[in-house]
Amino acid sequence: MYLPSLFASALVTTSVVAKQCQNFSVPVTVCARNGVFNVPTLRDNHDATTFIANFTEPGRNFSSEVLLGYQTINNTYNISVKFCQPDAGYGKDPTIQFLTHGIGFDKTLANSSFATFGLLLACYSYWDLPYNSYNYSYIDVAVDQYGFSTLSIDRLGIGNSSIADPLSIIQIPAELSAIYKLTQMIRRGNLPNVPQAFSKIVHVGHSLGSILTYNLAAMDPTASDGLILTGFSQDFAYIGATFDIWASELARNNQPKRFGDLPTGYLTWANASSNEKTFLYPGFFDPGILQFSESTKEPFTTGEVLTLGGSPPTVPGFKGPVQVLDGNQDFIFCGGDCLATGDPASVGGSIPGGVAKAFPAAKAFEAYIQPNTGHGINLHYNSTAAYKVTQDFLIAHGLGP
């Protein structure tokens, strides 16, 4: 397998013990060079299986086979965001963390009225997970305990952000453009509802969110002051196996109540077993969180799959600190053992440590391996320990709140 290269309609403000958060939508003009792919409309789950099988076939460059050319996308879409700040407000020179989720997650769960688990799942988030009274919340640690501000987003095409054509529009270049435009708004102080310009912006990603964060730094090394890449490495050897385990189906067939109105180019993995194998490490997560995450999963698109690769091998222009943080049992980027590397030059002797070579000018680099943890770091019992490692890293390298 080869991987080629309203303003808020409704503003919701909530306040908990030590943070204040707002959920709102921001109109963002996306300008991107998207691929034009000759892929027929998927009609059923059989077509979804065939599409993924073509993409993962060893030695085959399916993305290149179906690529007809490129088109410039220049449209305005609504990106749903959640801005959180400490009750005490900003410091003199505050740092904001820009949080980008990966495949299967979102910032705020859309189109759901699940009342399972004793709460209304209208605010599900990888970064602010409400399961078990928010004991898994990354935002609670970053904002409440450390005093950072955060901006988490629904990627273009996902959650409460604008839905668009899953093949021609929802691709990596378009999603990257939306992140870049939002970053500029934050730095210039013209992000709606946030009356503050932030001179220090740290981009924190998970999985596909980390790939986007990496590509942001490659596209403009000055866009970010620090990078946190979680659920990430430059080893793509297990991507094909991941898709095989997912046994992908049309999202509208898999969860018709939630995704019945989505175009057929939106896909999702088949069931909780696929979810557990690729995201979780058995014995080290609450069994209920698997049911929770399966019921609240978000889809991915054919356009994302076809544009998944193409990241440059190095980002020589980025000079800020970089942390790569993975669960030791991450299947998707480490095959289930992030310490299984034959490269003694890797930082910390780990697969994620190999990313150090991509950032030769970084102020600092750290590869941290969280024990007893799978790819979905935030869903494990010991997730908050990983969160604190990240906050301490930022503070140690001049990017404190």
C-alpha cells in the first residue's frame, strides 16, 4: 500500500468548577488544492469493503490510480469550536492549546440523543470526555489544574462542523486549511467571542489530528509555537491492518439513527470489537467506556482515506518544542508495541522516538510512551497521567499558561 502525496447560530456558555467554556461555530473560508478522484459513488457495504480493499492492497498505489488531477476549493464552511479558559481569566502572555481530534472522535457530539450511562451525550468529546463525571477530561487537566486556555474543534465534515461532499471536499488539504485559518484568527485576536489575541499557540493533535498538526508545521513553521503529537509516529506499516480490522461500512447503514442523512462516502468501522482492537488495551480501560465510545463514534470519509499520506518526511523549519506521546500498546502506529524498534538511534528506543529526525531544528524533542495504553489514550484508566506529562513539558519549555 502506498500513501501519496455562522458565526454562532447558537452560543452556549457553561461554567464548571474552575473553567468557563463556550461552544460556537465560526465561518471559515477554506482554500485548498484537493484531489479529483475517479471513485464511483458507494452504494452499499459491499462497495465500502471493495474501496478499502483496493486502498490497502499490498504494493498497489490506489490513490494514484484514481487521481485525475487537482481542483482548488475556495468555499466558506462553519467550523464548530469549544473555547475554554480558567475562571481567573488570562495571564499576561497566555498560551492557548489548539486541540484537533482524530478519526472516530469529535469535539462535540452531533445528532445524538443517547441517554445511556446516566447522562445526555450531547457534549461528547475526545478532549473533554464526560464519561464517569469527566474524570477522563484532558481539558479539565489543562485548564482547571494548569491554567491553560484551549480551543477544541470539530474537523471539517465531522460533528457539528459543516458536512460536505465526502470524496471531493472532506480531504486532508481542506481540513488543514480550516485549521490554519482558525490559527490565524487566534493569533490576530479576531476569533469570534474570544476578545484576546494569543501570541503563544500550541497545537495538540491525536492520530489524524496529529497528522494535520504535523502538516501545519510543515506548511508554515511559524504557525505554531509548540507541537504535541499524540497517537502518532511515522511508521505507517499497520495502517492497512487497521483498515482490515475495521471492516468498514457505510456510516448511514452502521448507525442509521445518527448518520442516516450522511452521504454514502462517510464510513465507519463495523463494531465494538473493531474499536477495541485498534483503540484500546484490554484490562486497562473501563468496559463501559468501550460501549460508550462505540455508541458515540464519528465517521471518516473516502476523501480522507485517499489523501491520508503525502506528509513531508521532515519539518526542518520548525524551531519550537515537540512532544510525541503514544500509548505503549498503540496498534495503529506501533503495531501494539511502541518499544519494538530495531533503530537504536530512536529517541528513548521507541518507534515514536524516530520522529525526532523529522524536526532537526526543534528547540526540544521528547518521545513519551504511556504504559498500559492503546491508541485511544484518553479512554484509558491512566489517561490523566499522560495529560500531566504534556502540561509539564510545555511549561518546562517556556509555553506555560
